[in-house]
Amino acid sequence: MSEKDKWYYDCINFESDAINLTFVHPWMTVSDANLLFEDAFERFQHMKKYHGWKTVWTLMNMSYGIWQREPEDHVRARLDLIKSKNGINS
């Protein structure tokens, strides 16, 4: 990730959204929620070529809304996939 991308990621800081996600899914830790946001950022950052960073921000907010409504087993499966991809043990 380039320094410019890192700066932007720090600016849009989804920490409060990660905390709010743990209120919707009480079994989830804040670090798990941050993993979801980091993965979404990695998947969507290449979309900045279409109308800039606002597109990335919009896609991440859409994902956040989906995670809020998804059942626990779907979110757990997504987290397991992210952790296995990154080599993180549960």
C-alpha cells in the first residue's frame, strides 16, 4: 500500500464503525470487525480509478450495511475466509 493510500485509509478511519458492528454482533471482537474493514479496503481500493476515493468509501459503506444485516454464520464464514487468506489463527 502506498503512503498516499495509507494516509487516506487513516483519514476515513472506520474504527467507530468497527465498534458499532460489535454492538450488532455481540460475539464479534473489534479486531474481527477491523479485519472485515481492512479486507474490504484491500478489495475496493483499485476502484478509486472510477471517480476517486468516494467510490471506495461508498463500497465500504455498502459492505458495512450488509455486515450489519447478515446472519452470524455468514459473517463468521467471511471472517474465517479472511483469516485463512491472511494466515491468521482464530
